[in-house]
Amino acid sequence: MYQALLHATKYSLNSMKERICGRRNAPKMVLKPFFEVDVHLDGDTCQLKPTLEEVQSAINRAASHVLKSTKRVQNWNQKDVPED
């Protein structure tokens, strides 16, 4: 079971990375955006909405949830769920 959880977690994180960063040398595939960012240009300034910090925070939360999801998986003979 450990190997299956490890494989699923690595696959999920790698898929998220490919969606966020894009693929190098990959065939031209149309991927749905992982998130949308509005860019506002005003003279000499450029403003992102949501901010870069908010985007990074959302990515970190998503990765954290992927990792935490494996904590609540039970073995077949396990009676109780581990506490957080």
C-alpha cells in the first residue's frame, strides 16, 4: 500500500507542476489554465490580481492538501482513523 500511496502522491504533485509550469519539448496540447491572473497596466506600473503572493500561497496550499490526503488512508484491518 505504501508504494501505491507514494506513486499517487508523486503523480499528483508532478501533474500539478506540469499544469503550473507547462511542459518543455512537449507536443502542443491545449491545457486548461490552473488559475487566472489579470494584469493591469497603468503607465509605468504593472499590477497582478491576484497578487503573486496569493498565487504562491494557493499553490502551496494545494500541494499541502495533496500530501495531507494520505494521512487519513487506513489499512484494511485498521479499526480507527489516525488523529491530525
